[in-house]
Amino acid sequence: MATVEYALFTICFLFFAGMIHFLLSAERPGIYPPKKLLRKRAGFLGLGGALLLVIAVLIHFSV
């Protein structure tokens, strides 16, 4: 079960890192993907990261 927790926390961290990357990219001038699209991608990654974090914490405290 520890490997599942580790995997979920790792994927959660990667999702949050991707969210930060897209949010910072949206603030740069002269980027090709529209800012609205980058913010939408960041939102989906943030939502996925938060969901995985909740699942990982529930698994961690249930054992």
C-alpha cells in the first residue's frame, strides 16, 4: 500500500508542478496558446492534483 501512496503523491506533485508551469506561461507576453487555454489547462491539472491528494491522504490515514 505504501507504493500506491507514494505513486499518488508523486503524480499529485507533478500535476501541481504542471499547473504552476501553465499559470506562469499564461503571464508571459507573446505566447502562442491563448491565455484562456493555458488557464483552463492549469485548472484541470489543479483539480486533478487536488483530487489525487485527497485520495492519497484518505488511503494514508485509513491504513
